[in-house]
Amino acid sequence: MREDIARLKKCQRYYLQSGYHCIEHRPETSLVRAIYGAGISNTLAIVSEIPDAGRFPDGEHLASFLGLTPSKHISGTTLFSSKHITNFTFR
């Protein structure tokens, strides 16, 4: 059983690296990697869902678009911030 688990982990690493190699040249990849906590698997999943990230000036704007940042609401001079991220689902 340990051999099976080791083999599966090796396959998983191979497929993640192969997939990442396919997207590492895209501008979206560097923007997603700028998001705190974005690893290879997260980057691969997110970049495959982004049609054109060139319209975002930095990773913070991209994270906001993806719903990975806390929501904010401004009323007059008062800023209301949520401690939870906004709704995020892959389509």
C-alpha cells in the first residue's frame, strides 16, 4: 500500500509540473503567483479559468476579480469590511 501511495504522489507531481509547464509563459501565471498562498496547483486551476488577465494591473486586482479578497462596502465616509472572502466558484 505504501508503494501505491508513493507511486500516486509521484504521478501527481508529474502531472502538476507538466500542466504548470504549459502555462508558465502566460502573463496570467505571474499575476496569480503574486497572490499570497497561490501554489502550483492553485495557479494551474485559476489560470485555466481566466480568459484574459492582461487587463489586471497586478495580482491584488486579479484576486479581487476572482473573489479571493474580503468584500468591502463604502457608505459615505464609512468603510465596511467583511472578514470572509467573497463568493468564489469555478465554472
